[in-house]
Amino acid sequence: MDTAVDLIFRNAIHNVKLELMNQVRNTLLGETAADLAFSSGSAFTFAEDRTQPSVRLDEIDRTGSLKAKRKGVKRDPRDIQATTSKLLAAIRTAPGSGIEYLGKQLDMSTKELALSVKKLLASKQITAKGQRRGTRYFVKGGAK
């Protein structure tokens, strides 16, 4: 059986441990939250504090702030059309470019461009030559 002194010591040790964990967490989160999220690519939380939502890499934009868009939310058709138009213009200016190069030019991820590429291919405004990462895109009727 635990004596009253044992309970007091356990409680004091537990409180010190929680306080130390909170100080370490606040230091880490305050100084390196963005670095941790970008380098690990996975969610991070602390076991003692499940009230705060975990932060995932796909929820942080390039500036280090949280994105408003959640996974599974459809993009606005006007945004898709605007992206498609920008992509077609980029392919016109740099025919034979791959999706990674085009994404860098437009400052968009290749994942964001995938739907626009599919729409342009389906409407036969562009053609594709190659496979997977080696695929190069050309404006329909342009030189290959």
C-alpha cells in the first residue's frame, strides 16, 4: 500500500514531469514546428496533450502556415479552368516540357496539375509523348 508520503511524492514528480514536457513542447513548437513538419512529412502530437490537432505536411503551405483547404474538398470549377488555361499557355511557351518543369514554372504541385492535364488531353488540345515521369507535352498541331 502507498503511504500518504508516497502519494505526495508521486504527485509532485508527475507535476514536474508535465511541466517539463510542456516547456520542451513549447520550445520545440515555437522554434521548429515548420521544420519538423516539412522534414518528417507525418503527423506529430504529444501523448499527454491530445486536445491539439496534429499537423500534417499536406496541411502546411510553402510559407509555413496552415492551409484552409481540407482533404476531399473539391476545387472550384473556375479554379480548375484557370489552372487549365495557365497550363496550356505554359505548354505553348515551352513545348516538350514535363509536368515537373511546368509545375515549377506555374508554382504548383504536379498533383494540382494532374486534372488539368487530363482535361487538356481529353479535349485534344495537347498531346503527350512518353510514359510516367518522362512524359512530355506538346500543343496539338505543334512540332514534336
